[in-house]
Amino acid sequence: MKDIAAGIPRRDAIVGATVRRFRPIVLTAATAVLALIPLTRSDFFGPMAVAMMGGIIAATVLTLGLLPALYAVWFRVRPEEARGYAGDARSDGLVWLQPAAEHPVLRTATPGALPITMEGSDS
């Protein structure tokens, strides 16, 4: 939220927050999983340790992969909101991204929208 309040585009803020939190989350999860390894030899605590290790690994993957994606879907963050990129609507319906400086015509991802030409373009 601080990045968005600072004026960073929402998609860049989501990616930046995920990258910033990656190392602390992975190190914490790895520490917990490694700490449970000695318990796997026990007949009594072994199944619980294996279940906890699986849960920690699954929660880590979901936190780093699914949660940012769900945030982007829930708040309708579009790929073309990224700084310095323009969405190009292709005939297959996908939006391809390329740097705005290399893109001769900026187009919106909305079907039927009129193209907006950049300064200095011939069209």
C-alpha cells in the first residue's frame, strides 16, 4: 500500500512487494522445515512433522505465488499499468507487452478502441 500511495503503478507495486518479501518468507519457511526434520525419525511425532513440513511448503508457495495474483485479479490490475510498457492488443486476444519507446503506436487493450499515436510517428 505504501508503494501505491507513493505513486508507483499498481502492477509494479505488487511485483516489488513480492520480490522484497521473497527472501524473508523463504528463509523462515526453510528454517521451520529444517527444524522438523529430526522429528521425522520418531514413530510418534514423524507423521505430524511430515504433515507440518508439507503445510509450511504449500503455504509458502501460495503466499509467494497465488496471493499476489489474487490481489491483482481482485483489484483488476492490468498488465499495461506497468511503468514504461504499452499493451498491444493482438488478434489472438492476448495483450503483449513491449517497451513504449519501441512501440510505434500505443493501443489500449479494449477491443474497438481507437489507437493513440505517439509523437513523431508517421501514422
